[in-house]
Amino acid sequence: MNEDQTKGKTKDVVGSAKETFGKATGDDETKRSGQADQAEGKVQKGVGKVKDAFSDKK
């Protein structure tokens, strides 16, 4: 797992926690922020997978 995948996974997990907290407290802004963090994390993990695929071909 490369750095992008690690950072992406972290953002995804933190975002999930924020979304859950937002739902539990009724804070829509925190919930949306968590969802955005999760989306960003998923994209970053995907970038990391692509980088791994290209680095394996060298």
C-alpha cells in the first residue's frame, strides 16, 4: 500500500466517523463534511491503486 492509499483510507475512516457523529447529533453540516471526506478518501485510494499498477509495470 502506497502513501496515497494510506492517506485515502484515513480520510475515508475519519469521514465515516464524522458522518456518524453528524447523524447522531443532528448536525447536517458535520454529516455532509464526513460524506465529502469519504468521497475524497475513495478518490485518493483510487489514485494510489493506479500509481501502484504503473509502478509494478516498470
